[in-house]
Amino acid sequence: MNILLQTQELKKYFPVVRGFLFSQTRGWIKAVDGVDFTLYEGQTFGLVGESGCGKTTVVKLVLLLEKPTSGSIFFRGRDINRIKRDMLKQYRTSVQAVFQDPYSSLSPRMRVESIIAEPLKASKLLPEKQRRERVEAVLREVRLDHDALRRYPHEFSGGQRQRIALARALSTRPSLLVLDEPVSALDVSVGAEVMNLLKDLQEELGLTYLLVAHNLATIRHMSHHIGVMYLGKLVEMAPCEEFYSHPLHPYSQGLLHAASRGGAVTEGLMLTGEVPSPLNPPAGCHFHTRCFAMKRVCSEIEPLLKEVTGGHLVACHLC
Amino acid sequence: MKYKGLKEAVRHSGLSLRRLGQFLIRRKGRPGYIVIPIVILGLFVFVGAFGPLLAPHSATETNLSIRYQPPAWDADGSWKYPLGTDHLGRDILSRILVGARVSLTFALLAVGLAGIIGTLLGLIAGYYGSWIDAIIMRLVDGVMSLPLILVAMAIVVVFGPSFVNLLIVLGCLMWAFYARLVRGDTLSIKEKDFVALAKIAGCSSPRIIAHHIFPSLVHSLVVLATLQIGLVILMESALSFLGVGIPPPTPAWGVMVADGRSVLDIAWWVSLFPGLAIGAVVLAANLFGDWLRDKLDPRLRQV
């Protein structure tokens, strides 16, 4: 398997500034604190975690909407924060994104045709005539009718809009699609349709996905590898089926337990309490304040991500 | 019999005073009074375009033998000069009709100039943020704190009164309103996903501003510009009245009001009619602007 994108010790800290005239940095929010993961070509990496755990910041870093505080992102072996302008342009065309809210991701005063063609226009990738053909081609790929081109976004439903957003993302023939909660704003049935479409497209076009979601079922349906984030750190990483059959980290077990709901609620596995503030995370293992299996060592020493079985990594003293 | 037929016809056509009243006050829950300002503004624009063709007399030619003719309905008046004449024997009606063009072009140009400067600076401040934003917004605060009329007077006194000077002065003082509005809107629009996605698509900043942010601002701008038209006409009239506006013999409404100031007790019509014209147009522009705001952008109520 070829590696498409890899992050190394990726960190993003946001300063907390207080004061008006003589502002001072009072601390740092460690939104992403040393995250390493690898995207293999043609596969999906699913990133799960509760809200506020840093998933979206990872997405912003990969999309170059934010600069990392430290660490690197390698795309086909090149550090994307240290490449030249023309290479950067190439990166822009080979990485595209679909966001959560289809109502805010389409420019309200542009026709669907211009919306889909915009990445092509901005990157001057194709001459006018081929551009038009490409737009029609991607429209067919997302199963939308040809007459959608002349209409405006507000004339479409949420699912249709999400497919327009997808068509736009596909127009430059990217190799990596970043999907930030692509179906969580949609009805269940519409969401399932979009997910299946995404899976089909992955097969047809050999796309690589970085999928971010809080819904475990979505992640399971789509992903080949899974990473679980908690307060800016990856706490567990494993191939999909391995993760769902043998979750190791107590947090992952709690998440899966909360999602299953079907059987009796096992008292110990319930996730209780609030996520601690990322401004002042607990010492040792960040999760120890909510962990059912907490030992003394957990509040003192921070566990590192280590490989337990083939390809299954976990950051926990107890595993 | 004849009248009965007419009454019958009116009834069948659905026209009645009562209906007209209902129409003007309330129509499908919304005030229908808006017809009046629209008619006044329409008339204003029409007269502004064709005024000189409609005027029965020259607006600038003087004839001292007919000075201070009263309006037509006065015992001494004649229909030759329906609204009377001023201290130089010029026809008031003709001067109002010709003066409409001065007010209209001035208002459009001043609002346009202020709008262009303000929108550009507001977009830049809102989009780029940081120190650029700080500089532009402090400039806005500075301009906003100036007493408009006083500064306009001072500048015009230095550079001499002329149409162009007055235009530049008002344009350079009133852009701040637009900059503040546009910056605020830009700040909220730039956080929308479609702007992030445009960046991801590789769009340049000018392209994002022009294609994604500006189109969402247009209706706030239209509302503000409409409200500002009334204000600009008022300012221009005030400055002309004070003698630092549009210089004579151009028939500006403000100058005309000033002309009759000293003779209000014997020739009230010289000041009254141009004053009414100013009042009607400014009121109509404000009412129309308010209505437009409620329709397009109720959020703007504080402007």
C-alpha cells in the first residue's frame, strides 16, 4: 500500500489572550497535541471523538486553513508547509473537502455550474470547453440531473446540496478527499445514500478519504483504519474490524458502549462527566478523570501510543 | 342619470375611496403607504431626467420687472408663473424642475463615491483583519466623530464652493458608514464554510472577496444607499443654503430657500416651494429606505 499523506508530531496550539490594551497570552489551548497518522492510497481513515477533541483542527491543518504550531504533514513525501508556490497549487487541486453543513458550504448567489467549476477556474486546470465537459461528468458521478447546472443552491434539498458540494470537490480529480462530518447534518436515509455514493466513488476513482465523524456507525461503514481522539491526542488506532471487535482503550470501549445502547447498560462502561477543559487538561492520562479503570499511575504519567498487536496502537497504561 | 352610470362603473371596477384608504394603510398585513414615497421618488427621478424640457421658463434668466410675483392662486398671481417668481424675476417652478437634476445627480454621485470607497475599505478591513483592520477602523472612528456640516463648510471655504468640491468632500466624509457596515458583514460571512471551501479550491483573496463575500453584501448596501440619498440631499441643501454649497446661478434647492430667507414676510413662496421639494424627497427616500430594509434586511435596524 502506498502512503499518500502522513502527519508527524502534528501540533496546533491556540493562544488564549486576555486583556484589552496590553494583551497577554494567558495560556494555550492544545487543540492538536502530537498527532501521527497515515493515509494509505485508496483507503479511508476515520477519525472519531467527542466534540472539542481536535478533529476539526486536524482537518483545517490538512487543508492548510491553519498553520501547525509544530510538526509536519507529508503529502506524497513532501512537507506541505514547506513547498514552493507551484507545488502548493498542485496540492490545492489534489486535496478537496466536503463539510458538514450543506447550507453554508455553497455560495448562495452562484449558480450550481459556477460552484462546481470554481476549483477548475481558480487553478486554471482545464481550458473552457473541457471545463464544461468535466462539470457535466462530475454531475453524473454524483447522480444529479443535468438541469441542476442552471439553478441556485437554495432550490435543492440538503442531500442534493451535499452532492453538489461533492461534485465540486471532485471536479479537479483530487486524490484525497477530506470529509468533515459529511452526513451528520442529513436525514438518516439521505445520509446513507450519500455514504454509499462516497463508497462507490472511492472504488471507481481510487480516492483516498480522511473521514471525520462523531458517529461510530458512519465511521464503521466507511473506514479501513480508525483513530480515536481525546483532548487533542490520538488514544487508539486500529484497522476497522479489529477496532470494533477488540476496542482496547477504556474511552473507545465507553464510546462503543454508548453507541450500542441495545443491551443492558453496564454501569462501569458508561462515559460520565464532562470533557475536561483543553486549556487545562488533567495531568497524566488526559482521560483518567472519566476512566472506570483508573489506577494511580494514570494521574501521574502520560501514557504513550504503543503497538499492542499488529497494527493496533493504544495509549493506555492498562493495555 | 349620467352620474349614476359613473357611480355604477366605479363600483364595478372595484375602485372606492374606502378601498384606496385600505390599500394605502394596510395590504396583506404590510403597510401600503409605500406607494406614496415610490411615486414621489419616481417623480423626482423623472423630473431629474427631463426637468429642463418640462420647465415653462428659463431657470436662470432674470427679469427685474416681474420680481416677487405671487403664486397663481393668489389674487395678484397669474398662471404664467404658477409658483410665483423670486427676487430676480425667475420662475420658481422652472427652477425647482431644473434644480431636481442638480439634487439627483449630486445625490447619486455622492452616494456612489462614498459607497465605493467605503465598501472597498470595509471589505479589506473585514477580510484581512489584524493591523489593516485596526488602521481602517480607527480612520472610520475619526471620520465619524467629525461634525459633518462643519467640516464640509471648512473644506469648501478653503477650496472654494463648486459642485465637484462639494461632491468630493461629502464622498470623503460619508464613506465611513459604508465601511463600518461592510466590515461587520464581511466578518460574519468570511466564517462561512463556502469561504473556507473557496480557499481550499485555490481561489485568490481578491477572487474570494469579489465572488463570495461581496454578492452577499449587496442588499445591505442597497438599503444603506437609499437611506443615505435622503441624507445627502439634505446635506447638500443645507450647505447650499449656507452659501458653501453649489454656487449660483445653478438652481440648487438649498440656494433657492436661502434666496427667500430675507423676504419671508412679504414673499413666502420663494422659500416655501423649494423647501417643500426638499422635504418631500428626503422623507420619501427615508420611508422607502426603511421599507426596503424591513423587506431585505431587518437586521439593519440600527443604521
